[in-house]
Amino acid sequence: MADIKIQKLTKEELAKMGVFSWPIWEKESSRFDWKYDSVEQCYLLEGDVTVTYSGGKPVRFGKGDFVTFSKGLACIWDIKIPVKKHYNFK
């Protein structure tokens, strides 16, 4: 089942995973549809987002959260505060 996992990781855990060397993506406040063709992991440096997907409750995350989106997830991103995040596709 397609889903979203939110974690609070320590700086040490993030560094061990190489998160701080991942590319950075930024997006202004907006609302848009998105579908994940592969697993994405990301670490939010800034932002406040609510993601809604079929079969699940709205999921809210923001600065300091480590988020994993499963392959095949179709959702709507609603960015309340502009996002800046490190990201990695698996």
C-alpha cells in the first residue's frame, strides 16, 4: 500500500545516511498533484506541508522531519510555508 512515513532523526543519523550531501529542492507556497514513480526520502530544512492521498488521512510535516514516500503514491501537496528540503530517490 502506498503511504507516507514521518520520522524525527538525529543529526548523527542523518549524517550517517549522507542526507546533507543530497540535492536540495525548493518550492513556494502552492498546491499541486504528484505521483511517486520510485521511493523518495527527504529531510525538510524549512516548510509546512499537508499531503493528502486516497485511502489515507491528510499528513502534515515540516522543518526537521524526515519523510519517506512510497513508490506508486499519488497525492496532493499543499505547501503552506515554502519548502526547502534535501531529497533522494531510490
